[in-house]
Amino acid sequence: MDENVPRAITGGLRLRGIDVLTVQEDGLSYAHQLHITIGDCVRDLELIARAADPSDLADRVEFLPL
């Protein structure tokens, strides 16, 4: 998660069993904070995390319809 993503999103995903890294740990994710709620962001990222194979997303930049 990007440093601009609220900690509640990272925490919400981790509570749902999703292995999440912060940008400080390794990686980057960005969602415009005025266009999506924390709950919607957690739900959408959980869906992606469960449906995608991690190797398919490694070393890529994906623009998501969040």
C-alpha cells in the first residue's frame, strides 16, 4: 500500500487474511481518496488478491477501476 492509503485499508485487508505489503515494506498502490470509500477499496482489493496469482502481478503497474 502507498503511504497515502489510509492504514485502515491495510488493516482491513490483513484482518480478512490478505497478505498486504506497504510501500515501506515493498510495493505501491494508489487510489484517489475522494473517489472511493475505505470499505469499497478493501472489498475491491480483496477480490483482486483472491482472484489473481501473485506472480501475474509481480513487477507490474496496474490501473484498476477502483
